[in-house]
Amino acid sequence: MKVLVTGTAGFIGMHLAERLLAEGHEVVGLDNFNDYYSVALKEARQARLEVLPGFTGHRCDLCDAQQLNEIFANGRFDVVCNLAAQAGVRYSLTNPGAYVKSNLEGFVNILECCRHHNVPKLVYASSSSVYGGNKKMPFSEDDKVDNPVSLYAATKKSNELLAHTYSHLFGLQTIGLRFFTVYGPWGRPDMAMWLFTEAMLADKPIKVFNHGDMKRDFTYIDDIVTGVVSCITAKHLNRFEIFNIGNNRSEPLLHLIEVLAHSLGVKPKMEMLPMQPGDVPATAADITRINSKLGFSPKTTIEIGIPAFVKWYQQYHGL
């Protein structure tokens, strides 16, 4: 197939493009290389893709409707996978405009391009953050998700509503993926795994919110990509689908810190802090639906995934 992947200089996007190319698909990648975090890291990810047969990259912002339309007009894509977005819960507290542009305006541009250029299927990134302050564990796709606790979460819920509208009105097949906390090699510098690793290696205290009483469904990147590829290639899914895509186990944050410290060979220093606005104390994915429809069954525990991330981190930084 010929697949457009937006956000290919991003963490999940790079890994997805590599997997699709390895499986013989043609990939057109798109990214705007914004400076939310290290552009050098994004350039390094992109450089890995540029040398692979079957990959074509574009520097384009989703809000540039004209350039986006030109890419679609020339592309004739079988599937579009939209992973480009303004990420981060905490950043949305102080930079709401970035989320409105990328996650709302940009997403509508993607939908419009799929509609007008006859793309049959759109797979797109939603987020576990749509569950907001949901107290019922694990989170199920059937749970109500109309109580977001961050602007980021609100934009992701909006993506699902917009996708449903385009599926209903124009027959576009849309598959939304509620990602739970993704980690692994080439991960994001704004996420806990990287921040903790950086601080521990510098012998600095790590910031532990809610005084450590946090649980997260940490999901390894290879498992995530397997699930996304299944959605891209599946022929039997409904016109509108929403799937949780997580590890199906919720790890105490203090256990993650323990495993990470052991992998690094250090003793962690912890600064215990109250809960941050927009954050939630726990996430846990019910993956019954994606397992029954696509056979998705994540394999990687944090005891395996964290050492793999640490090995990459040390190589990347020449440690």
C-alpha cells in the first residue's frame, strides 16, 4: 500500500514508518519540525528514514492547507495515518493556541484532504487523556469521555467527534487510537522516562508528582506500532472505530523509577510534589476490543522495555 504518515519526525511516527517500509509498503512522511522539543532529535529520526527505499519526506505544517492539498493530489494514498499533533498535557496549560492550530485546524485539514482526494481510510492518534478524571479502571472505549481535565484532552476528544462526523457524512473510514503512555528508544524528551533518566544520570532529584501515588499504563513502542499497523492493514473494521492501545497493565510510578534506576545503576533522588493541574492519578487500558478485532496482545514488560530505552539513550548521548 501507499501510506501517508504525518509526524514522521516524531517518536511513534518514525517507528511506524520504519515498520511499514520493512513490510514492503510505500511511505510518504510529513512533519513540520516544530521546536516543542529538540529539533535535532527530530532531524536525527528523519535522517534514519530518508535513507530507506520507499520513503519520501515532506516538510509541511498541517495548517498549510495548500501544501497539504498538493501532497494529497500527487499521492493517491490508500491509507492516511495522522500522528502529527501538538503533544503534551502540561504545555497546553500555557500554550492553548498551539493545540487549537495543530490538533483542531490541522486535523480538519487532514479530514478535508481525505474527503476530497478519495482516501478510503484514516487512522489517527487520539489519547488516553480523553478519559479525564474517570475513576473506573480499566478505561473502556464504552466509558463516557466528556469530562476532559486538560485542553490537550479536549482537542483529542474533538478529533474523535470530527472523525465520526466525516465517517457519517462522507463514508470515510476513521479509526481512532487512544494511546496510553508510550516509551522506548527514540522517545520524547518531555516525557517521564527521558526526564527521569536525564536527572538520575546528572545525580539530580527527579520530580515525582502526587507524592508518587501515580499509576500509568506504560506501553512499549514496538507493541504500539504492531497495533497501529494492524489497524492500517485490516480489511474488516467498521466505518468508525475507536480503540484503546495500551499495555493492559498499570504500573506504579515508584516501581517504574525502581526499574529505571536499576537499569542505570544509580540510586534515585526524589522530590515529592503535589498533583499538577490537568494530570490524573492513574491510567489503565482495557484492550478487549482491539484484542478481539485485531488480535492485539502487547508482549513487552517494563522490565524488558526500560533497559532497551536506557541502552538507546546512552548510545544516543555517547555515554
